[in-house]
Amino acid sequence: MHEAGIAAEILEIAKTQAAEHGHMRVSEVAVRLGEMSGVVAEALEFAFEALRDGAAEGARIEIKRIPVLARCEACRVESRPGADLVLWCAQCGRPMKVLEGEELTVESVVLEDGDQ
């Protein structure tokens, strides 16, 4: 389950932010997760909850799922493919370029006073 390694990296990013701001604790981490990222959201959430500790103990993860958006470079048509993720242009039959839906990024880290 590579989601455990990804969760560990996300937690490391969040804890680094907390350390850079003094005695802060991580209360929430928002992640943008593309439909084609290869990451299973539920497994990432499970791993995050299992691995959180230190400044991130008790932190929540908010996963913002990003659907695929693709564009045909030939006729400039943009579309959101269905569950089958067919990435061929319905207009001209050429392959489409993925614009969104492959990302996996930490969007924000919410910190709170660690002395509470």
C-alpha cells in the first residue's frame, strides 16, 4: 500500500510547517487528489490517521477529489471523461491531453496553538 508512504510525506510536510511557526499543532491538512493520481482516497485517509503523531496527533485530512479534465489539442474541445476515462476526442477522434485529475498536492495546512 503506497498510500502509507504518501501519508507519511504529507504528515512530514505538515509537521515541518508546524515547527517553522513555533509551538503549533496541525489540526487539518487539505489535499488535492486527482482521479487519475493512482492513489486510493480511503487508503490514504486510513494511513494518515494511523501515522499521525507528534505535532500532527489528532489532525484531520480533507481530501478534495479532482475529476479529470482533458482537452483535444487538435480541435480544442475540453471534456470531463466519464468513469471509463476514455481520453479520445468525441469530435475528431484524436487523443486528449489531461489538464486536471493527475495531481496529488498538499493544498493547505491548518495550524493551531500547541499550548492549548
